[in-house]
Amino acid sequence: MSNTKLDYRIQGTLSTFSLAGCFVILLTGIFVKSLRQYPTNFVLYMSFCDFMFSLDYAVIAYVNNSLEELSIPSHCQFQAIWGQFWSTGSMGWNGVLSFTLFINLIRPFKNTTKWGIYFHIYVWMTAIVTTLSLYLLRSDIHEWSIFCTLSSVSDKTTIVLLSVPVVISLLMGLVASSFGLKSLKSTSKDRRIVIIRMMLFTFIFIFCWSGYVASNIYYVVDGTPPTGFILWWSFGVSIQGFVNSFVWFWNPSFYDTVKHTLKKYFNPKEDENRPLMKRYDASNIDIVVRQSVIYDLMEGIKCTTVEPRGYNFDSADDFLEHPKGYKKNKKCFLISTDLFGLRPHTYKMKDFRPLIFHRLRLLNNTTMSSYLSSLSPETFFREKSQQKFSDGRSGSFFCFTSDKKLIIKTIPLGEVQQVLAILPRYHEYLEKHPNSLLPRFYGLYSIDVNYETIYFLVSVNAFSSPLQIHRKFDLKGSWVNREVGASYNEDPEKVMGMDVDFKKSEYRVRVADHHQKVLYERLSQDALFLDSLHLMDYSILLGIHIIQDTAESHQFCDSVDVERFLWVSEDGSEIYVLSIIDILQGYDLKKKLERFFKVTFLRRDKFGLSVQSPKKYYRRFRRFLANEFFGCVLDTSTLS
């Protein structure tokens, strides 16, 4: 028993170091906001599990009579269950971290931030299932060096079952590490440092938990736990939290945030508009690749965007008589730049339907020279403050051009096919309705990166006017899960509200009566067109500029073009910026299943859900316009 006591004392000491390391990680995560951002928040979840796991060892090692208590079956079972739950949680988050690293390495534009809920389900459900298996399938329980665990030969199946989560995580770690090592040769210094730090967490996990897997393999094969592997297992799991803390503090985001906080404290007037692309930030692990791809995209657009010949683009009838304009694409091969420290390479770019998009740009009075000027890579990368890269709610990546006139957005293949399918009718509709509030698409492109094809859609930024937007809303006419709530109320100028926030606010589109009629008919007409294309889930992007003085009011009332996106309130106190956005969602099988699940199992209001059939969506959209949007109930009987 003396050897057992010595083992527990050693494990307890090591676990104490891990407790301290995990505690410091959690403490800094609480006070440093940037360390709670994706994906470093996975390290926080992992450290919490390691903390609870190590707490078990420390208590057993230092509390009087704790070893004697383990001879009591119920106490021993509790320790086994406690250790199984938190160790599986730690394994799960390590696997998630490795999986995220793997995805970011092979698909730099893939937004995995929306997968957080699925990661939580995977980790905690795995922990619960394996812990219940340990409890329900147990037979005899005896004491190993640091665990109360299964010993009966008949429980080998259970041992295999309990080993599955850690094996999955180890395999994911090995795959991610192999891709990480390969990428180190061809990436930039900034990205290399981030990848190495992420890989260190994976390497630590592989070392610490390989002993567990090896012990279980020998146990299943021979029926006797080998002492050497048990010591490897016990040593590894005891020091994991401690070693992780060293990697954690090798995160410049911690020091940068502390430095910025101190500067802000001593100099409150310091400009907070810092670039989103911070060096060595794990949340921007792909930022260098994104920079390079955007630069290559802009260079490619300069190559493919040339003055077409053989078409009279000033005449809609002449252009529509040439149906080839709807089908013709343009491809080119270019050499990438080494501007961002990446190795130059040849890449293929495709410009979809360049003729029709050229005509669409002309319809919006955008010449080829002004289009290329907005997409100039030299201007875009001149200042870091221009590099505003973001991940949208839909999982897409987007950025604004330096003049804020255009948006460059990644879209999935399904939306690419949707754009190409509706393009002929979309073009014809805009020819007939030049004052439509539909979004203006200017170009559709693809670029091949790392064996992946990335699709980009270039469109007009509805908020490109020089007006400061004081309030902004995304309005669908639905009300289920359509409230931002606290974050909007705390900072309404920066956070975009949704339908319920709009309804609770005092803001409405209070334009003059004749403008109400024009705006209602225009929005309804656009929605009817989208319904004819079997599209749904579109919304109104509403921005409100609050006029500060009377002189400004008279100036804008005289100059604002009410025929397009800008509208002035009847009393001259507000200017409204309007556009319909997100028009590429069809009522496909995925949306139908989503509606069925939410209505049947989650018991959501079937009328208030955003997911509706196109016809019902259009009718509810019109009701919202008539009853709520303008702050009064419109008499739609006299309107079209």
C-alpha cells in the first residue's frame, strides 16, 4: 500500500501544478475578452475539464484517509465516474481543437464559428454516454495507480467503448498535425507562429493520452494492466493542464490586450478602430491566406474585366437578342504574389457571365473604370484599417472595398447555382424596374486554392453613402428568434437589430404619404418577383441617419434621391437607407426539414418562423410592410 500512497502523492503533486495552470488560464480568459474568442475558447473549455479532473487527484492525494475511502465501493465508483466524465470532456475539446485546426488549414474561408453548438453537443453527449456506460456496464471495480476502474475480463467490451472518444481525438490530432507540418513550409511567418501554437496543444494531448490508449490495448489483450504504460498514463493526464498553461501564455493576444487596456486607461481618446487582422491571433489563423486570396482575386478581376466587343451595351433590346451573353464565362491562369510571405504559385480564376454582369453594372451607372478602381488591390491593402474582414451570420466571409462601395462575399456552390439560375430573369427585371430595391450583383468569380474552389460574389454596399448610420435593422416580418436584445440595447449604433428590436423601438419609416405608397409598391413588387423565383428568407436592410440640425435637414431634403435607396422622413429629422438583401435562399429540402423540426419538436410558432414557403413568406412580408414598417396601417386596397 506504501507504493500506492507514493503514487498518489506524486500524482497529487503534479495535479496541483495542473490545477494552478488551469486556474490561471481560466482567470485570464475571464478578464481578457480576446482570449474568449473562437477558437481559443476551446482551450478554456478544455482547461475547465482539466481543472475538475485534476481536482480529483489532488483531493485523493492530500485529504486524510482518502485512500482508505477508496476501498468503499460507492466511493470508488464515484471517483471513476467523476474522472471519466471530465477526462472525456477534456479529450473531446482537444479533438475539437484539432478538427478546427485541420479545417482552417485546408479551407481558409470556411467559417466554423457557427458549429459551436454542435461541438458542445458532441463533447458533452460523449462525456455523458461514456460515463453512463461505465456506471451501467460495470462489474468488479478495483484500484489502479490513480483510478478506480473496471477489472473484470468480461468488461473488455466496455473498456473498448470508453476508449473510442480518445482514439477519435488522437486520430484527429495526428491528421491535423500532419497537415500543420506540411503547411509550415509554404506559409508566412505570422501564420506559422499561430499554427505552431495550435499544434502544441495537439502534441501535448497526443503525448498525455497515448498512455491511456496503450494501457487499454494491453489490458484488453493480456488482461493485466502494464505498470510502465500505467505510469505513462498517470503522469500524462496529471501534467496536461500545467503544460497547456505554458502554451497559453505564449499567446501575444494576452499581452496585446493588456497593453491596449493600459493605453486606453491612460489615454481614453485613443482610437479604437483597430484592424481586425491582428498578428498571431488564433481567431485569424487564416488571415494571411485570406489576404493573399483577396489580392489574387482583385488582380484576376483586372485581368478578366475588359471591354466586351460585339455588343451594344447601351441598348437593352440589342443585348437581350444575344442569349450567349447569359452563358459565356471567362477563365484565366495567373501567378500569385509573394506579398504576404506565401510561396508564389499558379492559380486558376473564373469569371462567370462577364457580359451580363457588365450590363448590370452599367444599369447602375457603374463604369468599368470605376468598378476596377473600387477593386484595386493596391488601395485595399494600403492601410490595415481598410482590411475589415468578417464572418457573416450565414457562415460566409465578406469584406468591403476600400471606398466602401462594394462587398466581396464568399458563397457556397448552392448559391452560385442559384445566381446562375435566376440571372436571366434577374437581369430582365432590373431592365424593366431600374429603381428596384433588390441587391445589385456586379460579378461572380471563382478561384482555386489548396485544391478547393472558392466562390466570390461582388455586390453593391447599400450603406455606401457618406451618411453616418445611427440605427440599423434586418427585417423579415417574422418574430421567432428575431430579437438581438441586450447587446442591441447596449450599443444600438453598432449592433444591428432585428424585427422584435425594431418593434420595441420608437423608430419607423415615417415618410410622407405619397412616398409611403411608392415605397410600399416598390418593396411589394420586388418581393412578388422573388416569390415568382421560389425564393424566401430575404429581408429589408434598414439604416437610419438621424439629422442633427435644421440646416442639414434642408440640405438633404433638397438633394436626396428618393428614387433609389435614400428616403427622407416627413418631418425632415431622419434619412432612411433601404435595400432588400439575402435573396438567394430557395425553399429546398433542408429548409423544409428545418421548419418541420422547429414546428413539430421545438413547438415554435409556425406563423412566426422565418422559414416559410415562398408564397406564405411573401404574404407575411407584405402584411409587415402594411401594418408595422411605416408606423401606421396602410390602406392596401388602393395599392397594387
